[in-house]
Amino acid sequence: MRAPDDTEIKAGQTLLSVEGVSLSFGGVKAIRNVSFDIKKGEIRAIIGPNGAGKTSMLNQITFKGVKRKKMRPHDAATGGIARTFQNVALFKSMTTLDNIMAGRTLRMNKNLFWQLLRFGPAEREEIEHRRKVEEIIDFLEIQHIRRVPVGRLPYGLQKRVELGRALAMEPELLLLDEPMAGMNLEEKEDMCRYVIDVNNHYGTTIALIEHDMGVVMDLANRVVVLDYGQKIADGTPDEVKANKAVIDAYLGVAH
Amino acid sequence: MLCVKPYNWACKIFIIPFWEMWELPDIFVQTLWEGLVGGTLYSLIALGFVLVFKASGVFNFAQGIMVVFAALSLVGLHAIGVPAFLALALAAVIMLVLAISVERIVLRPLVNQPDIILFMATFGLTYFLIGFGELIFGGDPKLMITKQLYIPTGTYSIDFAGGRVELQKLDITAMVVASTMVAVLAVFFSKTRIGRALRAVADSHKAALSVGISLNQIWVIVWFAAGLVALVTGIMWGARSEVSFALEIIALKALPVLILGGFTSIPGAIVGGLIIGIGEKVGEIYWGPLFGRGIESWLAYMIALIFLLFRPQGLFGEKIIERV
Amino acid sequence: MRMKGLLVGAVLAATAVTPAFVSNASAQDSIYVPLFSYRTGPFANSGIPIANGMADYLNMLNERDGGINGVKLNVEECETGYNTEKGVACYESTKAKNPVVTNPYSTGITLQLIPRASVDKIPVLSMAYGLSASAVGQSFPWVFNPPATYWDGLSMIMKYIAEKEGGFEKLKGKTIGYIFFDGGYGREPLPLLEIFAKKYGFETKLYPVPPAEMQNQSGQWLNVRKDKPDWMIMWGWGAMNPTAVKEAARIKFPMDKFVGIWWSGGDDDARPAGDDAKGYLTLNFNGVGAQYPAVQDIIKHVVAKGKSQTQADKVGENLYNRGIYNSVLIAEGIRNAQKITGKKVITGEDMRRGLESLTITQARWKELGLEGFGAPITAVNCTDHNGHHAAYMQQWNGKNWVKITDWISPMKEEVRPLLEAAASDYVTKNAGWPKRTESCDRPS
Amino acid sequence: MFYREAGQFKTTYRGDMTVFPILQDRIGIIVILVVAFSIPLFSSNFMLHAIMIPFLIFALAAIGLNILTGYTGLLSLGTGGFMGVGAYACYKLATVFPEVHILIWVVVSGFASAAVGILFGLPSLRIKGFYLAVATLASQFFLSWCFIRIPWLVNYNVSNAIEVPRRTLFGVHVTGPEATPQARYLVVLTIVVVMTWLASNLVRGRIGRMWMAVRDMDIAAELMGIKLLNTKLLAFAVSSFYCGVAGAMLVFLYYGSAEATAFSINQSFAVLSMVIIGGLGSLLGSFMGAALIFMLPIMLPQLMAAMGLPIQSATAEHISFMIIGALIVFFLIVEPHGLARLWQIAKQKLRVWPYPY
């Protein structure tokens, strides 16, 4: 599959739309009445300075949802949304392989009885999914750490495994929360490549949170800019780059 | 007489107990008093747990055996001819030695291990202290040296509503000592430098280390404080029945108090203890007959469990916030 | 890191090597008598004096007489901690050395051993504890529980109460409270208590004490205060006893109306309450005090030579003497078995016969240097492994136990049918329970 | 040198997914099984009855608790109660339906335990960590109370105890006093081996991954589409099932008769220490922990006697308490992840031997 180009995205169908979301913790308003949409097949970035409410926004999408008033996390998964976390949320004592296999949970359905016996259906199912997982492992080039508990891996690799786990869910929409945070340049470049490859290869729609502007401008088809919980800009990277409010927010003009 | 056939059960649950409270107010007041005293003693044991948990994150299973060990040391020293108050001081010294040993031998090598490992280590400590205590003092029960410590015995009988309410002098002493203990600890932890350091450690080990507070010292201090609390608890429980290893089982009663009050809250331990103490006595006396009595062994846990379902972090525990 | 590897090796090696030590049969020129005891755990306060008394009497026989009829007794204690798993381990480790009798000293361990006794051919002597129904010799040829069962005990207590009230008919309308260890032991007397209540028209109030709450009885005693029973009966053990006595004193329950079973009558049970315990009553079937010549012999041959674990001043206390009583039964059983079989070194099977025809007459008690120490054992036979012997009431005077009644005999006519019923119930529930095939010896 | 995986390549996923991918391990386990099944031929009754049988039963209970605490991260102090439910359920079933073979009831009684486990597992959705541990104590004390107070459970026995009927399998006594330790040992061993194999299948598959995911990071697990409550309750159910079967075996194949005190809180603590000493999240560790915690107190007095230390049995008991306590602390310090991790490290050493790395 080929990633759609910009004009196709504009015309394409909306995968998810966020309308008038607000969120407050105690008296602090983290998000104020933000609306935007994500279209099928695009890479959509949400950016903003520290504390702008990006992660809160993402949590709202996965945990609370839109239109469905009370969406439980489990429903997000069945609804085809997968995500990675700002602070890696891997299953630390499990191996890379098990972590990514865990991403297949929803797609496996052999019951307790077969699981206990393991011979037959459960084993066939396990092998079938193992094949899928090995494809992802090959794709992310993490074959050598297959059997290593992820807790012992360096940060960069952990991020990659987390991406792998999210991919294993074969999501329609992939939410990446600062996938490049804390990485060195080389690792960042690798990660960028994987994000683009995922978008190209699997045709997955990606929503990306990042505050490294350079990365975002290269990757994203469209960008939403948040500041103090409010949307201050929305458009293609070039449009956003030219937006005065964005420049102010990033350069720190007094409000 | 009050209960008619179809509503028999409902009546026994909702009417009879209250009617009994009304009919025999002296018994009711006595029940509340017994609950209060029992609760205070539970609070004392729970306090020992809280001190250690707050400062070192260790769920100290050995608190119960420390109670026995402290009391045995006191009685044992007195038995070989040490004067009572000197024995008391020496028992406190023994608890200090215990605290230092525990810190050196158990806690220091296990620093930064998961909670459950530390919990298990205190479990090992419990076994060790049982064996050690029985080896030195013997497994037979001892009499608490109540008289020698000038702990008053006897009863105040107060006429009340046509009956009498009996207040044991021993229990009153227990209440006073427990309250004093709590007050002293509260002042110690809020006013002194060490106390502030301890709170810093409770908030964050790393933060405490970065401002130069010695974790090891703090641990010795809290374990010693827990040891002192254990000593006081041991004296009080010992005076109520006797000093024997069976006392260790009683210490389990502090656990529902802990989940009710929160593992990290001193006021929680106190209020929790009182709720559990009064709750289980009132429950046993007025609703116990429905179950054939003797329900105290689990009633406290059930009370705590019900509270817990509404407040998972306990009454005074800090709200648990998980970040991803 | 190397250390960890070594450690694993060491543990595995230790596990592999240990069994080699375990199985060694002893040479058969002595009689092997294992004593299960518990000097640790929550019941140690009752267990320690009994264990001392048992061991000291048998050791005294060795020291003074060179054993029984010239055969040394090989006395060995095994610590159970009142714990069933340890009990199994003790039983298995002693079984290999051909014991003549097992004294389980825990209801849980006794219940386990009852079915195994007939298979392993080792009689179980559970002296006035364990399964009351095992008094029926036809169903339980290998189990002995003299001198009396718990039901006998209850009936004797009822007799005492009736006497004090001025006859059984005076019990009508009275309230009798029963505070008990909430387990098999404490619950066993309940059916008989109900029968008595119905028959004599008194009301019963029950106060169970959960095992974990033995030292926390204020709730139970508050209920006692609320219910105002005329008498209290107690089936307690271990740390439950002294706590109950103290609590009774606290609520000012009249102590001379508070009666315990024989297992609630330790000196350490009453002593903690001090003067407040004055008047507290318990049933007893052994004499107290060190004035008996045999006890003096123990002091001379065992305690003074430092061969005992007891403190000298505890010799002669009630539970210590209870241990002596138990050992007298063992020793007399052995002696009787030697007499019947003509063998010097007897086996478990011989011991069974010895116990089944055991008699200790008043004269024999005197010969043993224990005049008046116990009621004559006259009624143990093939059908009756208990004998339903008499006990007496003793009262705490603030320092010692004082015998205050003559021997009270149990209401056997009430108890025996219950026992028979319980035994046949046990046998029917345990389908395949073996029919008695053992022959019967006449009492000698 | 001899323990090498070099040269052993897997060409199928099936081959890669086996429990023991390395040949030497496979040989090892076969040797262990052969030895285990032939122990009755050369071992004393004491060894079998007092050590091996209870060791295997407690190992099974430890596996049960490990599923809950080690794999799913839910700390439980209610094991003794769940074991008791199994034992009493088995007794009721065996007396109400005596025509069905007892060994079937031993296994089926696990379901009763599982049901009770689910019931007491419900609070686990809201309560975590030590709070949950204390909450499970509620089940322990409540169940203990039920065993004593509900006479129906013991068929109205005056002695308040449950007794084991005599039953045979292929003409050989397996329960009751006539059953030889050899026969009982083989039955216990078979059940434990089969159930361990099933457990190892379970923890390696989808369900095992769900449990571990919940343990490691429950929020992320939820986003994988794992339903927390169902997963936790499943862990409670399976764990209680194992404990229940262990409890039933404890009474029917080991004790021979039991009172409610056999399933007291001490049993819960003992099993928990087995799991932690052995290694959380390791089936092998459950066996090692059971070996250490159960065998040590039984064997220490024997060992001391064998070494000719002339001490009183009570003193030996006190010292063995001290040694157990010290050993627990010692093992935790040497390797907090339990004996199973020690074993792994030892294997790793063997793999590279004679070179240090």
C-alpha cells in the first residue's frame, strides 16, 4: 500500500474527529474546547510547548473518546486505536517477543481449555501469530533482542519495541506520544524512518505528538498546535510554520 | 416478641440490636468503652507498622513478634533480678540494638528491592525472632511485671442508668499512655530536624538523599521508634492477659486497621484503630448472635474491606495517581 | 556470582543427603517410647509442663529401677509445635524405630493417627483428649483415651453444679454459659450440653473463642455480663485459659461459679489473675503437689541431677502431674503387656493388649508411690477403652490448686449411648472401616 | 562445556516454542521425571510420607499462588482458605457421591475453590498491592470461620473433622490408612506433574501474557484490549483451582483426616514464602521454594540429630526457626528474584564454562 499524498488526504474520509474537548484537573484547565480531525492514512502531528496539554489530549482520545461519551480503554483497542507512551509503558519483565505477542491478544481467541492443552488449535494459533510478530520484528530490525526482557534494553530500543507492540495490534489509528523524546540524533532518524515506513507500508493513520519541530515538520502531513490547552493553529507544516501565534508560543512571547 | 414471622430476619438485623442498646444502656456504654480500649491497642500496633512503612516503604510483618520480643525482654530481665525500671530502659536498648541490626543486616543489603522482597525479609525476621526469643526466654508464658512498673490495677465502677460501667484502671492507663505516645511521636515528627528528615524520606527517597539526609540513620530511628511502640504495646497487652508468643497473632488485627487508615497515615492508624475496635465489639455484641457469635476474627476485615471498596487508598491515605 | 552457584549445589546436596541419616532402626534391647510434645507455639504454656512431667517420670523409672522389669525405656521427645505437618513427620520418623505407643498430644494429630493405628499396629494413647468416640473398643481396638472423655467431664461438671444448686431439679430456669475454644475440641461437648439443657430445663448460652482471638476475649465476656448466666463452663486450652480467667475477674463474675475442664486447670492458667482468680474451679483427675513419694523420686533421680528441662519449682504443679499421670498409664501398660506376653521387650501389638486389660487399683497406686494420685483404673476393657473414671473438683486458692470434692463419677448412662452412636456414625461414614479382629484379654 | 546450546538451531516456530528448547534441558527433565517416578523403589516411608508427598502438594499450592502473585502481580494471603475450600468440597462430593472415584473429586473440587476465588477476587479491581493482600486476609479468616461453623461441611461430625474414605485405584489402595506411601506418592506425583505441565502451557500462551501484562503495566495492558477485571478474575480462578486441588490432596493423600486449623493463616504464610523464596513468576521456583520452606523445618532436627548434636527436640526446633528465618533473609539478599534465578545463573555459568564470560 502506498501512502496517500496531501491532496488525497484533504478529500479523504475522516477517521476520527475531536470536537470541543475540555479537561480540567482540579482548578487547572488542561484542555479548553479543542476540536480537530484526523483523516484516514495521514500522519497528523499535535505539537506545542511543554505543558500545552498534548499528552492530556491524547489520553482524552484513547481513554474518554469522542462521540462515545464514556469510552473505556478496552473499547479504544477494539475500535482499532493503538498507542505508545511518553514514558515507555512496556511490560518490563517480559521479553521483546512476549511484549509484541501481547499486542496480538485481541486477535487471538482460543479459550482456556485449548490454552491449557496447547496441542492443536492453541498451538496453531500461536504459530500463526508468531509469524505476524516475526514480520514486525524483522521490519523494526530487532531480531537480536527477541529473547531479552525489555527492562534491560536501552531506551531507544524500548521505544522501538513499544512501536512494535502497537503495530502488532494492526491498528487503524496509531497514536505516538513523543516517540523521539530522549533520543540522540541517530536514533531519532531511525525512528523517523520507521514512522514513515509504517505509514507507507501498512497504510496506518498516525497521530503524532512531538515537540521537536524539525521532526514534526518533516514527518507530518498536517499539524495541530496547542498552547495552554487551546488550539492556536491547524494546517500543513508550512502553514503552521508561518503562523504568528505559533512562533510566539515557541519563542516565548509574553501572554 | 417484637419480631413477627415474615420479617423475622430483617427484625433481628435492624430492630433487636438497637432495642437492646436502648434497654441496657450500661452494657452499651461498656461495649463502646471496651471497643475504645481494644481500638487504642490496635492503633498502637498499627502505629508501629505505619512508622516503618512511611519512612522505608517496608511492610513490616515482624511488628507483631517485636511486641512479644520487647515484652519478653522486659520480663526476662526482671526475672534475672534487674530492677523494673532499669529493665524497662534495657529493654528499650535491646530494641535499639534490634533496630541497628535490622538496618545493617537486612535493610541495607536489600535497599531498592521491590516492596514484596522487603516484606518477605521481615517475614524471615519474624521466624528468626520467634526462634531466638524462645531459645532465650523459653516458650512458656510470663507474667507482666505490672505492679513493679506501678501500673495501676483494679476497677472504677460507675453507676450508670440503673447498671454499672466498669473502667479498668489498666485500660485507662493504656489509653493515656497510647495517647501520650502518639502525641510525642507527632511532635517528634513535625518539630524536630530528624522528624522533618523522615517526612522528606517518606515523600521521596531520592529527594532526601539529594539534600544529604542519611537514609540509614532514618531507618534506624524509625525501627527504633517502632520498637518502642512495640514495647509499650507489649506491656499493655501483656498486662491484660500474659506475655506469650500467642500475642503475635493479635498483632494481625492491626492489618485491617492499616488498610482502613492507610499505610502511611498516623492519624489514619488512630482513627482506623478506633473504628475497627468499636466496630468489632459492637458487631460482636449486638449482631454476633445472628451468626452464633465469635465473629470477631473476620468482622474487622470485613469492615475494612467495605470501607476500602469506597476508598481504595484508605481513610487518610494519599490518593493514588498513576501516570503513563 | 560464583557463590550463588555454589549455594544451589549446596542446597541440592543437602536435600539429597539428608534421608540417609533418617532411617536407622534402633537395637531392640530397650522399649522405644516416643513422646510428642510442643514446647513452642501458641499452646506452649500448656504443652511445656506436660512434656516435662511425662519425660521425667519415665526417666525416673530408668534411673531408679533401670527401666521396667529390667528393660530400659528409650524415651525420645519429638517436637510438634501443635502443628499437624510436624506431627506427621514425628510419627513417620519414630515409626521406623518400633514404638510401642504414640502419644499425639494434639487433637489434629490424633484424628490423623486413629485410622493408621490399626494398620501400623501402634496403639494411640490419647489421654482424655482426641476423639471421644474412640472409647468404643469394638470400633477402635487400637485407640485408648482413659481415664475419661469430654462428655464424662461435662457430666461431672453438671453433677457438681446440680449439687451446689441443691439437686438437678433446681436447674430449671437457670442459665448456664459455655465458653469454648472454637474448634473440634470445644465443640465436642455441645450435643451433650443440649441434651442436659432439655432434660433439666436450663438455658444455655454459647461463647465461642476463635483460635486467633484467644487473648482477646473482652467481647465474649461482655456478652456474659449481658446474659448474666448463673454458671460458666469453660473448654479452653493454651493462651485462652489465663485470658478467660482474667476477663471473668474483670467483669466480676463469681469465680466459684466458673468451672473449667481438666485442660483449663494449669497453674499458669489461674496465676496471672492473682487474687482475683480465687475460687476458680476446674475438674481434675490427677493429684497436685510434689508430696507423693514418686514425685520425690523424680526430684531426687532426675531433676536434682539436671536431667530434666523443668524448673524445680514447677514440679508438682497440675499440668506437670498430668504428664506424670500419662506416663503412669504408659508404664503400667508396658508392665501389663510384659505380664501377659511373658516377653521383656514388647511390641506395639503387645502394648495394645497391655493397655486393653490395664488396671491400676488403689493398692497399685500406693505401690507406685502415688497414693490417691488418681482414681483406680478398673473399667478399661475390650469394649470400653476409656473406662469413664472419676475425677474431682479443684479450686484455686490464689497460690495453689486445692482438692475440694471427693471423686465424682461421670453419668455413664448418659454418656455411653452418645459414644456408641458417635462411634457407629464414624464407622458408617468411613465405609470400609475394619471389623475388630483382635482377640480380647481379660483384665488382670 | 557440556551445557551448550551452540549448534542447536530451530527451523520451525513450533520447535522454538517448546518449554525446553535445549537438548540438555530435555535430557535433564526426563532424568528428573524418571527418578521422581522411581523414588518409591528405594526410598524410606519417612522420606515418602513425611517429605516427598507434602513437598509435592505444597509445590502445587505454590504454583497456584504463583499464578496469582508471581504472574499476575496480585498479592494474596488467602491461600490457606482456598486450599480449605478444595478440601471441604472434596469431602462433601466424595461423601454425597461415593460411587464416583475419589481422585476425580480431588480434581473437581478445584472448581469449588475457583468459584470462591472469583468471589473474593472481585475487590482486586479497585484495591492494589498490600491493600489487596490485607483484603485477601478477610477471605482467609472468613473461610476459616466457615469451616468451623458450618456443620454441614463436615457432615455433622461431632469431632468437627473430615475423614478420608478408603478408595482403591486398579485394586491398590490410594486413600485411607491402608494406602501405602508409595501408592499415594505416585498419585500425587502424577497429578502434580500433569497440573504443572498444564500450568506451563497456560503461562506461555496468550493467557499467561495477559497476566504478565497486567502485572507489569496494567494501563498499557488495558490499551492492548485486555479486560483487567476478567484477566484478574481468571487469575484468581485458576490460582484458586490449583490451591483447591492442593488442599484436597493435602487431606486425602497426606493428612488422612483434618480439622479446620489445617487451613489456617499459617498455611497462607508458608505458601507465600515458598513462592517468594522460590521466585515470583517461575514454576520451577515454586518447587524450589516448597523444597526449602517445607523440607527445612522437617529435616533440620533430623540433620542436627544425625550430626550428633545432643540437643533437646525443643531447642532444635527453636534453632531451626532461627535458621529458617536467617536463610530467608540470606537468600533474599543473595538473590531477591528467588532460587529460580539462582538456578538460571548457575546454568549460565555452566554454559560458558570454563570461561568466565
